[in-house]
Amino acid sequence: MGLGGIGIAFRRCSPSFLSMRFGACHQPRFTSAVMFSHQMSTNAESVAARLNSAGFIRSQGFIGGKWTDAYDGKTIEVCNPATGGVITNVSCMGGRETNDAIASAHETFLSWSKLTAAERSKRLRKWYELIMDHKDELGQLMTLEQGKPLKEAIGEVSYGASFIEFYAEEAKRVYGDIIPAAMSDRRLFVLKQPVGVVGAITPWNFPLAMITRKVAPALACGCTVVVKPSELTPLTALAAAELSIQAGIPPGAVNVVMGNASDIGDALLASPQVRKITFTGSTAVGKKLMAGAAGTVKKVSLELGGNAPCIIFDDADLDVALKGTLATKFRNSGQTCVCANRVLVQEGIYDKFASAFSKAVEDMKVGDGFGEGVGQGPLINDAAVRKVESFVEDAISKGAKVLIGGKKHSLGMTFYEPTVIADVKSEMLLSREEVFGPVAPLLKFKTEEDAIRMANDTNAGLAAYIFTSSIQRSWRVSEALEYGLVGVNEGIISTEVAPFGGMKQSGLGREGSKYGMDEYLEIKYVCLGNMN
Ligand code: SIN
């Protein structure tokens, strides 16, 4: 990227005995006694060294176009979940840095929002091109800090970039309205205008796409942004911010602060200059943000947890159902909000499906994301593994049966065996909550009505999947499901051109597509009077 690299010292991530609190600087990521593959760490180290010397690894926050240290000099380790090695230490920022980022975003808003849509569009398009030009490096960076297999990471870079390309085009289509007036001497207009400064809080599971899905429509509308990426995966965000500057997006339009999540979140919520909060993450944090945004009455978009049912009917094409269920369940090692969380299988096909599915899952290759043919990487940290373990233990203690997997992988670290569990019941944790890991619980049902009732028996409502050969059933069940996204005979349905978002406690608002623009726009009514 034409920028000097920083010094990288390879060492293991901090152990658990350091005292920490959630979201604070120096949070431990790995606590277990780990097996550490020398081969894995050597590969990762050479990739990191290459990316570093090419200027892709940044260690500071990005405020007003300047690389900035935390004001108190604190740093936080960014670790590779596959090896436990420290990739780098990044600035651990808090409220003061966030307030400066907001001030810079606010100042830049005054000029960025005044540019023509065509001008904003051109710069967004350039940003898209630069990201695509560097998709291999960004993919490698993502695999290093997040753990997903390299092919999947490069796929996420293209997916993330697609939002920028799409919104570069949509920037030119922010139309208002002329309304026929009820009085002959009046002319009524509707203008759509950018909301202002946006606070974007993003998760670790998609280190690029969840940022671009928010930042691209915001910039396209004329807003400016303060991004808080997850402290677990800030490196992809920082590299993307650097490319935004190279694309001609002005300093201050995209700011990145990371570190102390609660202090950054509080500063974003408290500031009257931040007019919108957009968040992807847990339902619990989403609720806090929604409550916190009330103080200054900000617009809020929330993309929260799911509990996706994947319904396999007796009349499904078995191969299509197997392929689709594998894709939705094991994407990113089960760590997406739209991963199938419950696989509901009709009794007539249950045994056949369970055995073919278990066989396919057994064949999956687990390993470091840089390894040849690896389809399943590590989980993000120890806490994720403990959650998966506790859900599996709960199911077994209540009578469920492990068909394949069911324990930590022999590779050690945070690797978990791809798992299939049969005889799961609706009262088990695996049915009630999002497991966010590579565990597929199978639940048996008798009738279509049973499947719909079981599928809707949750407070979540993000994604659902149906596998059936009946067009009538696919329509009927799609209408009955209380979910924002429904995949019919398809396991991967996310795309920049379609609206993404949940019903019930899975969130508010939509991202992607033409609907994603509305989240960053105010509607203003103008009445011209005395026109005769
Ligand atoms: C998510 O898990 O939050 C996003 C998944 C997607 O965009 O498909």
C-alpha cells in the first residue's frame, strides 16, 4: 500500500492471569493450555511479515485522516486464533479519541455532504477497485486475525467490496418527490438528506463486509462515519480505511477507533453530533445501544442474533438439501448470524438425511485457514469454545446423541470438531439460543404445521431456510415464517442487492439493496407557499 510497515514481534497472546474486563484493553483471548503447531505458526508469521512490509498491517487508530496512538499510549494485542501468536499490538482507544473522531467526522460532513452525488460515487467506485486490487492481501490479513479459511476470507473481501460498488451506483439515485398540493398556491416537495455523522459498531465474524455494508451507503448518502471494529479483528478495518484515503475519500469521512468497547460506545451514544448508530452483534449489546441512543434520539439500525431454522421436508431433493445445509451451517465455522442453528428434518427423510449429512461433515477438513483444502478454521476465542461445549453438554445430558464430532479438535487451540447431534429437543440450549459454532442439531418433525410452529418458537427472526420440491409449499412456508430472510433450496442467500435484516429481536432496519440507503437519510418536506 506504499506505506511503511511497523515492527512485528512474534509471541504468544496474553494468558488469562492478567486481570481484565469485557471490552477493555488487554482482554485475554486464549486461556486454555494449547497445542501449538510450529508449522502453522511459521506460515502465519511469514504471511504477517509480508503483509507488514507491504504496509497492510496498521497499529494505530485513524482519526481525521491521521494514524493516531491511544492518548494514554495503551495498546491491545491482536492475535491469530489458529496459532495463538500475536500479530501486532494496536492502539487501545476510548472516549477521548472517539470524541475527536466524531469532531473530525462532523467537520468533514459539512463538505462531503455538499459534493455532488456523482463525485461521491466516483470516489466510492475507486475505493471498491482498490479493495478488489488488493483482495488477496486483505483476505490474508482477515485469515490471520479472524481465522476463516483463506478462500472464504477472499470471498468475504469480494462480498464486502460489492456493497461499495453497489452504493457507488445508488449514490446517484437518491430521489425526492413532488407531492400534488391540496391548495392551488402551494408546491410541495420531499427532499432526502444525509442524517449526519454515523457511529458504526461492527463484529469480528466479518471484519470487512459488516463495515462496508454500513459505511458505503452512509458515504453514498453524504454521511461521514466513525467505525468501531471489534478489538479482536481491527486490522482489516484499518487497511480498508487506508485504501479509502487512496481512493480520494477525504480525511475525516472514515474514522476508525478501537479498543475499549464500552467507552467508545458511550462516547458515540452521548454525542449529539452522532445522528445514527448502526450495529451488528449480539442482541444483548443491541438492546443496550438502543436504550443508550434514546438520550439523544438517534436513528438506530441493529443487526442482531438469529436462531435460524433449516427445514428439510420429505419432498426435498436430498443432494440440494445436504449441500445447502452444509453451506449455511458451516460457513465461517458456524460463526454467522444467519448460520442454520436448528436443522428440522421431517420424519420420512430423517434417518437418510442424518446419515448422509454426518458423512459429509466427517469429511470436512479442519485446520489453519492457510492450509490446503481447509474448510473449517478455529473459533474466534476460548469463550466461543466454552459456549459450544456447554451447549453440547446440555444436549447430551438431556438425551441427545452425538453422531459425529462433539468435542474440541485434536489440533488444540480453539479448533472444534464439526459436529452433528441427533434427537435434539426444543427445550435444549441448542434449540433455544444461537450456538455460534460448528454444531448442527437435528430435530425431527411430523407435519408442515409442526415445522412452522417449531421454527417460529423463538424471539429471533433473522434467517430461515426451507428445502422442498413443492413450489406451493415453498411459498406457503416462506409466508408463514417470522423471519427477515428466507432461503428456499439455497443455503447462502446474502447479497448486496437484497435487503438483509431481522424481525422480532433480531433487529431493526435493513442493510444492502436500495432499502439500505433509507437508513442514512432524513426525509424533509418543503412547502412553497403563495405561488400564485
Ligand atoms: C452476519 O452474520 O452478521 C452476516 C452474515 C452475512 O452477511 O451473510
